[in-house]
Amino acid sequence: MGIRILDGKEALMKAVSIVALDTHCATTEIGVMTACGRMTRRERCPTTIPDLVEKIKKVSRPREVILEEGPLADWIGRELKEYVDRITICDPRRNHLIAKDSDKDDPIDVEKLAQLYRGGYIKAVHHPDSLERVVFKRHVALYHDSVRQRVRLANRLGAEFRHYGVFLSESQFAEATKRRELLERLPKHAVIRSDLQCLFKSYDAMVERVTTMKRSLVQMSKKEPQIVRFHALPGIKWIRASTFFAYVDTPWRFKSKSALWKYLGIGLERWKSGAGPERVRLPRQVNHSLKSMILGAAKHALSLERVGNRFGEEPFCRPVPEVAGWRIDAPPGPPQRGSKPSGGDVGHVEKWRRLPARGGRCGGEGARRGRGAVDEGSLGFAWAAESHGWH
């Protein structure tokens, strides 16, 4: 049985037992509640799978487990799912009854978490079912974290040089052979050079780490047929394709394409109260790696002057914004404060629609990489996934 993703509004069976977990590294607080809202058990045990399984087996079936998202949630969810009828990992930011109440400790938090689940007020967080998908997702996350660390160190080095009136960019000190000349432009002080040499060593180590992780990530991505097909789209390379694949995991967990756009950070949220104006804005609580991926891919695709077609017999060039058989209708600008959305699907920042297939070969980056335009089958990654076994 996989981890069940709920919208928090399904009715509970009368005989169900709700097991709420408040997990920490050393101990876990456990609370058992009936569907009527009566607490029947409170106890604490070490945060180990054998101890948790022993406590959960004492609860009568059907039993459903609820716990908040955190560093331990994925591990506990995978290990306990075969011992319960349903397990839900929820978003702690939505649980204001726990976070903003005056009285707060672990036993109280457990009871309130069970009450929120019983009332259908929780928001579930998606987790992959298989360990392989979890490992791949963690590898993608660590790669992006390594890139951020490399950028942070580069900015730190640039700031140190600016303190002494030397202005430069990362490209000017990325190669070790150029650094001696840069150090000569600084005051003649041993401590300055020693500090910068330490920063250079850290920067070089992070660059090597990013390079190694990128090579490994590309190798893993080439084994996933969905990523290979997604890589055929203009603007998408291995890192962007693997990022989308790792975090979205399966498109069927979204009720609509608008829900996917919001998850990517490019959808629109509505704000309205009473007779006041209706406002729209981009969501703020998003996965920034995923948002950067989709925006970077769109900008790169729009920048292509020409896109070739690998199946064409006659020369045909397709100008922007017609990219690989898809037309991007970009809005005239960001929504203004107090503005109402126009017609159509409000959840889309950009609308995509299929154009008739056209043959031909052209220049441009797509042709240089030997890919060109993408047929409809190659676009099966993005919602026709049932034909490729993506579930």
C-alpha cells in the first residue's frame, strides 16, 4: 500500500482509529483518537521503526496515521505504510491551530493534529512511493544545493575583493591561473592572501562537487525514459528535465493543469474580500528550484530564433514564439494590483496550444544539438504519460 495523498475532505469511517505522530530525532509522541474525537491513548516511544511498529500494532484496525512533513517524514512514511490502512503526511504551515495557539507542547500538538485530520483541515504533502524515486529526488535537491553553495562562495570572494577596491566577476577567478594576478592588485598583507586562499580552496572544492554531482545526475537521468523524452523539448536539458521529473513525480496527483501551474510557481492566486476588488498574484510558497526550472526553460525556448524538425523533407523555419509545434501566448504583462483576470484559464501565466505538424530543417540551437522540433509523441511526457507507463 502506497502513501495515500488526500485533500483532507474525505469522510472518516465511524470505527477508524486516528494515530497522530509528533516525531523528533530521539522520541516520538503518539496520540490515538477515535472518529468521535475522544483521545484513547497517549504515549511516547523512541524514534525507531521497531518501537513505532510495536505501538501502532496495539491500535485496532482500521487505523490511519497522520504526521507532519519534516526530515523524518519520508522515512517513517515508507517504513510504516504496510502496518496501517492509510498514512498521510501533511503540510505543517497549514496547521495554524498547532503553530499559533498559546499552549504548546508535544502531547497537545498530537491531539490537535488528530483533530485537524479528523475534521479534514490538513493539506497532504506528496512523497514518492519507491525508494529509487526518493534517492533520485534527494540527489537532484543536493545538486541544486551545491550550486547555491558555489554561488554563495563566489559572491563571498567577490565581496572580499571589493573591500579592497578590486571589482571582478566569478569568471575572472574561476581559473586558478588567473588568481595570482588578481592577488597582486590587493594590499601587500599576509592575512589578506591567507584568507583569500582559504576561500579559493573552498570554492574549488565546491566547483568539483557540482561537476561530479552533475555528471552523476545526467547519467541517472538518461536511464529514465520520461526524462529522455522531456529532454527533446527546446529549452530543456538534463538538469531541467530531471528537476521536473523529481519534484512533480506523477502528473495524476494534480486535479488540473492549473493546479500544476500553481505548484510550479507560475499560476495565479485570487484574493478578494466582500465587495472589494479582486486581486491576483503569483504564489509565494513554492519550490524555487522548480520555478526557476520552468521559467528558465520558457525563456530559453522563446529566445530560439529557429527550430528544426527532424522529420521534415522540405526546409521550414518557425519563428518565435512558435516553438516545436507549440505556440506560447504570453500575457501583455504581470497582473496589476487590484486588476481582474481576463477570460480563459486564470491559473495559466502562459497558454500553450498545439499547432499543425510541419516538416523541414533549419538552423538554431535545436538543430545544432541534433534535436529539432518535437513530434506529439515526444510530448507524451507532459500529460499523455499513460502510454509510457508513468504513474
